[in-house]
Amino acid sequence: MRDTTLLLQTIIALQDTIVTAVKFDEQGVIADVRPSWRVPRCGDCQRKCPAYDARQRSWRHLDLGGMVCRIRYSIRRVSCPKCGVKVEAVPWAASGSRFTWPFELHTTYLAQQNDKTTVTKVMRIGWVTVGKIIQHVVAEQLGGVDRLDNLRLIGIDEISYRRRHEYITVVVDHERGVVVWAAKGKSADTLKPFFEALGPERLAKLESVTIDMSAAYIKAVTEAAPDATIIFDRFHVQKLANEAVDAVRRDEVREAEPEDKKALKTPGGRCSRTLGI
């Protein structure tokens, strides 16, 4: 049995966690564990505190060999002189979470690469749970850092969902290559909370804003940051130029003599859509 627990401890690979027993049930694997430290710690401030009761709890871990794996432990309540009565901290999961850190991080990674339905099937959890895990991991990874600090060169664009019936406005920091703000909608009013959150001091530091020629975005930027340079992104500028060239070319084709029409068309018979800028 000891060999089995040592093997599972190696496979599970949870830091500061000792596997004390292993069993199997109809759902999969259950690993009884405990923290490597003996004295419990407050789940909020991590201070060592006395414990006075315990209750068994389980956490979902990454699957093992296609079987659901759960971590089980009798978690204690502690009396913290600073925070009061709290549940103790455990090294394998965040306070209040029913999933281990590796499970949450893997779920979040999959959500970056796939749609939520695929993630629910792979991880065998509900789509609401996927969303909660993402929110928790993002908040934890940010660690209280204000993403709106030190913005100079930003980009604003919208993405659609629900078959283009709904939109989300996204603001990115071009220098860091990260999303710094997002909100539902694509109007000038959608962007107002972003500029209000920046405040006058940080707004004054904005040097340029890249947008997609949206009248709503132009209005929002010029009102909030009049000194920032508005830059229309290359994709939309080139798209409009190509459409204008195509429109002129089609008019020319309609009015041209039969012998000239061939020269105005591509070998495939359709108007050219290529314009180098």
C-alpha cells in the first residue's frame, strides 16, 4: 500500500501535499491527502493558527488514466487572531475552491484554445463551472495589479458572439500585447466606463488609439482623450480601398466595349481584390 501511495503522490505532483491513502469507487480514484505542514494556517492571511474542528471535503483533480480523480482531506477550521474563524489554507487549492490548482489552470488553458462546450466535455464539468474557474484564475493571476496603469498605445475593437447578435468591446495594450479591459456592447457609451476608470492623469498619457473606423469609437476617443492620435487599423483601411477599387472596376467593365472587358478582369473572370498599401 505504501508503494501505491508513493506512486500516486508522484503522479499527482501536488506541491507540499502528502498522499496518505488511495481507494477506488464507481466514479474513479480517491486520494486521501494532507498538507506537508502540521500546524494549520489561516485561509486568508496564511498565519499559523490553532484548529478546533474538521470536516471532510473533496476536490476534483486532473483525471488519471481516464478516471476521475478526487483529492480528499478533513479540512479544519482555525481561530485566527487577525481574521477570526476561517477555513485553513491547503496547498493544492485556493480557499473556497472545490478544484485543485492544476485542474483550474488546465481548464483555463483549454478555454483559451477551444470553445466552452469542448472544454466542458474534456474536463467533464458544467459550462457555468468553466466560467467561474476562468474568473477565479484570472483574478488570482492578476494579483491585484491594475491593468490600466502605464497605457500609452492602445487598440480598441469589438468581437461578436451568439451569431453576431451580441458584441464585446475589447481594449488592448499594444506594448504588452494583453487585453486590459472589456465590456458588453460596441457603442460610445460602452467605452465611457473605461475612460472614466483611467482618469485625467492616465488619459493624458495616452499617445495613440487604434480603432476600426467606427463612428462610435471615434466619438468616444475624441471626447475622452482629444490629445491622443487616432489610427485606423490597416485591415479596415485596406478593405475599404479594395472595395472602392472593385466598385470602380465593375463600373468600367459594364461600360467597356466587349473586346476591352477581358483586360479589366482577372484570368478567373472576377474583379481583382488585391491592393497593396
